[in-house]
Amino acid sequence: MPVIEVRNLHKRYRGKVAVEDVSFTVERGEIFGILGPNGAGKTTTVECVEGLRRPDRGTVSVLGFDPVRDAAEVRSRLGAQLQEARLPNRMRVREALDLYASFYPEPADSGELMDVLDLTAQRDTGFAKLSGGQQQRLSIALALIGDPEVAVLDELTTGLDPQARRDTWAMVERIRDRGVTVLLVTHFMEEAERLCDRLAVIDAGRVVAVDTPSGLVARVEPEGRIRVRFRPSAPLPEALLRDLPEVRSVEWSGEQVRVTGTPEVLHAVTSVLARNQIIAADLRVEQTSLDDAFVALTGRTLED
């Protein structure tokens, strides 16, 4: 039985549809991502999973329980890091963990959690004096203090600098290694590619696709094509490139050329350039990314 099962979820606010028709399952031990732009319905979906919202239609099951009807059971086994949360400015890290631990009959060890999430040095620091990354780590610790089987993490790295974001990603992986199933909400492509075993792409309240990150990419580039960009050091007859069997397309942008082809296209292009004594300046190799897949699946970028 899946750890989380969402079927035909629908939620409306004052006449506006937030979630139109969302279905997916989350298996035990995986990091499952919900990816989409702001306003796509991601947070409403996970709030229904957490029992914070009552669906208008459809069903939600967490560990076999209904989050609304069996709220107490679900809350005892699910930990949630909300998209935005605040604590009293003077509340210390250890005080927050002790307070939240008192809500559960068998909480996790707060000292161990502080060690795992690199908060031991801040145990006596007030919330207001923590950095953004430390506040996020504390929020994750509070989600885990009940020793949950499932953790829901909603936009956990928004507002963090690149290094803090990567540190947080490593911590999420450690959480999964502890045996916790993770439902991760994000609008960062790099985060989804790095962390998620599978993804549900949500756009305008609907699930566009569910697959692994590589599977989503393969849907739009089944041949595994790559792109080679460079600026030739001398005039380059386009036919030299177009006639190569590995090449699928050649495009120019000013002095720069972009060649798309099979995985062998890089070797083919550099060989023909060498034979014609042409240097490929500013050479870059690009594979089809999850961002490309999202655009192909939805017709727009995350920023749009």
C-alpha cells in the first residue's frame, strides 16, 4: 500500500479553483517531489495531505488513514515543515524542540536531531538571532521531533543562499536515510533533480506528468540528444555540420552556433572542426534538462 495516495483531488476557494484534478501516490522510503510554479496548487495539495484543508472532491490517504477523519492518527505519524513559520523571537532552539516534543508520546531525541541538522552550536540561541538557513533547519527539526514516518517539506529552501540551499539538500537526504518518507514541494528545478526519486509536475491545478526526473526528460528527448554551443574561430560552412549523420539541427545566434544531435555529436563536431583547422571557442555541452522537460510539458517556464 502506498504511504500517500491522492485521487482526483479538487479544492476551490470562493469560486476560484486551486486544485482541479490531482492524483499521485508516494511509496515508502522515497523522496517524492511536487514541482510547479507559484499558484499551481502545490501548497493546497499538501495541506489536504496534512489534514489542514478538507478536499471538496476526491480522496486522500496517509498510511491508510483519512487526514480529516483520522486527524489525530495522521498528525502523530506525519511531520510538516510549513512554507512559512515563525517562533517567538526569544525562544531558544532547545526550548522549541522541548516544547514540540511534549506534544508526542514517544518523541525523537532532540539532542540527536540537533546534531543531525547542525544546530547543536545554536541550542541556546534565540529564534530571531538564527540565520535564514538555521531557521529552516530548526523548522525541519520541529517537523521530525515526533519521530514521524512521513515528512512534508514545503518550499524549504526558498530565500536561502546557494550554499545554505545545498547544505539543506544534504540534510533532506540524511532524513530519508533515517527511514522517513519525504514529500517535497518545490519550484526549484535543481532541487527537484538533486533530491527527488519521482516527481509530479503540477500546472494550473492539474498533474501534467508523474515520473522520475530522467523519465520526464526522456519524454521530450527520447533519443537522449545533446547540444553543443561554440564560437568558430574562422568562417564555418554550415554544410560541414549539417552533413554529419550525428547532427539533427544547426542554429546560429550571432557569431555562436548551436548544434543538436545524438550523444556522439560532440566527437563528430570537434573532429570536423579539427580537419578544417577551426577552433571551437567558448565550447559548451548541454543535455536536455528538467527545465526543458517542464517547458515541453506545460508550454511555459516556472517563472511564467
